[in-house]
Amino acid sequence: MLHRTIIALVLFELIFVIITGVSSNVFRDPSLLLFNVCFVLWLAMESMRVRLGHEDARTFGRFSRIFLIVSFGSIMMAIWERAMDYPIIVHSLPTAAMYAGIVFFAVGVYLRHLSIKSLGKYFVTKVQVTNDHELVTEGIYRFVRHPSYTGLIFGFLGLILFLQAGSATILFITIAIPAYIYRIKIEEDALINTFGQQYETYRKSSYALLPLIY
């Protein structure tokens, strides 16, 4: 997985350089540099811990990973907004958004950690079911069926808010979050198909993303 991590980090830094042009504004902007460090560390953690998929497994939803494309696209737009001094929405989001973003990001990374740890070998980027698949309903999964997606939403949205990028925030909320909901539908259909009434019972006693909300 090390080579995959290196490739991911190099690609991100190349895109970062292309978007910002490594202008003098970047080096005078501690928030943009801190964002870069946080995102790189998070990307490295994800690349090192998450498997792309299983070789011997049933795969569902060929286009279900579109949520990742939109999420990364929103991040790139946030970088561009910050570096170009918010050319679409003239003013940046209030300072409170930056502090909220820090909290969102920290919570998101922690939820992803709990999710990956709880699912273990079953945690992959594809919607797959293996022959020995077991339904995990303990730990964080007692309360939320898809805490990994909650973590991603909080993590990406947190970084976007940290950069006070209004246009990217709108893009993420209106396009990325529906893409996550689509991914959840694909995954839940696969789990119902596999576990039947066991999963239906679990679904009735838990929330999809956020307790008491959804």
C-alpha cells in the first residue's frame, strides 16, 4: 500500500501547485498551508489503511464511488477559491466557519478511524460482500449504520469550511451529500440482499448517518 500512498500524495501536491500556482499568497496564508498538511496526513492515513476491494467478492453499484469524485472536486474548488481570494462569492465565509471546520474535521477523522477499526478486513472502497461476510453491529455501528460516510462528510466539509470557501460549501452540500445518500442506498440494497431480515431488523434500530436526524 506504500506505493499507492506515495502516488496519492504526489498527485495531490501536483494539483495543489497547479491550482494555487504556489503564488506568494500561498506562503502568506497559514490557513492554506495548514489545510495542506492536514489533508495530506488524512489522505496518507486513508491510503495506508483502506483496501480498494476484495478479489473474491460480489460487487454492487459500479458507479457508487462517484461521491469520492465530487468530494475531492469540492476540496479542489475550495483551494482555488482561497488562493484566488474568492472570485465567485466575493466574500469569504465568516471566521466562525473556520472554527466549525476544525471541529468537523476532527470529528470526521475520528469517526473514520472507528469505522475502519470496527470493520477490519471488510472495510474496502467498493460495495462488496465476501463469502464469509459478517454483519457488524457493535461499537459505533450500534448507533449509526454508515459512520464511515458520516466521517467523510464531516472531514471534507470541515476542510472546506476551514478555508471559508462558500462556493465549494454549496457544491458539496448540493451534489456530494446526495451522492453519499446514493452510495448508502446501493450498500443497503446489497446488505439486505445478503443478510435479509437480520439487516432489516438492524436498520429499524439504528440511524444511517446521524443519530436522531437520518
